[in-house]
Amino acid sequence: MINWATKYDYLGNYNRVPEEPCTVCSKKITPEYSAEQSYFTLYGLPLFALGVKYFKVCDACSAKLKARASDGNLREVKRVIPGKIKLKYVWGWIVLLPAIAGIILLILEIKNS
């Protein structure tokens, strides 16, 4: 059985943006933007980065909404919060690469005999 999932790491937040109405509670608020980087994990070991997601949180109703490309503040938030995809977790490759290579060699050996 293969166990895989997605893991998220918090990158930072930014709240120096103009006021705007919340789409959930309709109150005029200063949203707090945050960024999270997602990683593909295999058996709990993060292997590679999938992407960066930006969210905005309403301080009145605590709604967490995904920031859209049409959002006027998103360009400023992307400039302030580094959203560069990086290979952070090397341990997943160090552990899983020999195991995967061993399984492939075992399968090839069984096929040849």
C-alpha cells in the first residue's frame, strides 16, 4: 500500500494593505495575507515542492479565503512574501531513493530468472 499526501509549510504573512469589504461578512476590514508552500509526501517524507498558495484572512469573521489573481493586493503580497519554490526536504530523497532502487532491482531480477 502506497501512502502519499500533501504537506504545507507556512511562509509568512502581510497585512499592510488597504481596507476592503470581506466577501463573507461584508464588513470593511484590513485582511491579513499569508502564504503556504505545499510539498508532495511519500510515506510521510516530503519529496518535492508543488507550489505556493496565497490566502487572505478576515479579522472580523476569521474566514480564510484563497487569494485570486484578480485581487489588487496580491502583487504587493507576492513581492513581500517570498514565494520561491525550494527543495527544502532532502531527507525524503536520502531515505526513499535507495528503497525505490532496491525494489526496481528486485523486480528486474525476478523478471530475468
